[in-house]
Amino acid sequence: MIGRLLGEIIEKQAPYLLLDVNGVGYELEAPMSTFYELPECGQSVMLHTHLMIRDDAHTLYAFKQLRDRSMFRNLLKVNGVGAKMALAILSGMDTNAFAQCIHHGDVDSLVRIPGVGKKTAERLILDMRDRLDKDSTLQVASNSKNGHDVTDYVADPIADAVSALVSLGYKPNEASRMVGTVDANSQNSEDIIRQALKTSMS
């Protein structure tokens, strides 16, 4: 099992990034909560990882914070929640906000996440509440708040933002509409995505 990687960021276009570790390029998928905290391309970063092995692919998921990986792994244990939905959840709201939704039984906020219907939201609240109470990493997360700094800039931030939202489960026309509500002038893709997600959740 690959538990973490330390290397140089070569490429990043949400939700994908390429990390050079001693000459080996690792392709990773990460939630927006991680992208908000990544340094610029060419800089070094340490990422916690989760390796998922299927018959047709070996996929590495990356997380800047250990609590985010813990939340991701606990989400995968919930019936009906796969990696794509887990990434969408951690992109739609940070670990702390999600933990608060679980503790307060906030179904309305959860169903705003793409792919999460009312039944799934109720199942998440039921199954995750005990997991949050038992996982010391997530207990700390549920009682703290952390901001995110966005530092990356890409050539076509609007197109990249739409592409990332589609990858997170939104339909193309919905992703375009969400990005269209954001003042994208002089902003990078991660910032546009964050504002678009924030607007859709409000």
C-alpha cells in the first residue's frame, strides 16, 4: 500500500495532478479541498494517498490533510458511496463542514452535492455518525476550522473549472451555468470552482 508521496508537482488540472517522485511520475486524483492547498507547479509537496485496485485500473487518490484521507476512507465504507461520490463530497464541502452536517443531521446541505440524493444523505448521516465518533482524526476535524489558499493559475481557468465540475459529477450545462455565476476575471480555476460550489450550496 502506498501511504504517502513526497515529490514535485509537474502538472495539476483538477481533479488530476502529476507528481514527480525521484523521476517517477505518479498520476493522482484529489478533491478540491486538496487543490486549494497545493503549492505552485515545480514546488515540492507531501501528500497522503489511498490506493484503490480494481480489475481495470489502479488509482491513487491524494490528500493534503490526513483527516481528509480518513474521511475519504470512511466514506468508502458507506453502502452506495464510491470513490467518485466521496471525492464530490470532499469537493463540495470541507471535512469540517461535512462532519458538522453529519452531527446535525443536515440533509438539505448534503443533497446539494452532486450525486447525493435524500436517501443517500440519510444513509450518510446514519452510517457516518458512529464513524466520526470513533475516528480520533475526524473528531479533531469536526471541532476545528481551516481556510484554504489558492495559488495555482492555468491558461484557461474557465474551461478548466467547467471540466473539473463535470469530473465531480455535474452535467456539462449545469457546470457551465455554475461557472457563469462567478466573476472569473483574473481568477484561477480552483478559485472559480470554489466560488461556484459555494454558490450552488447556498
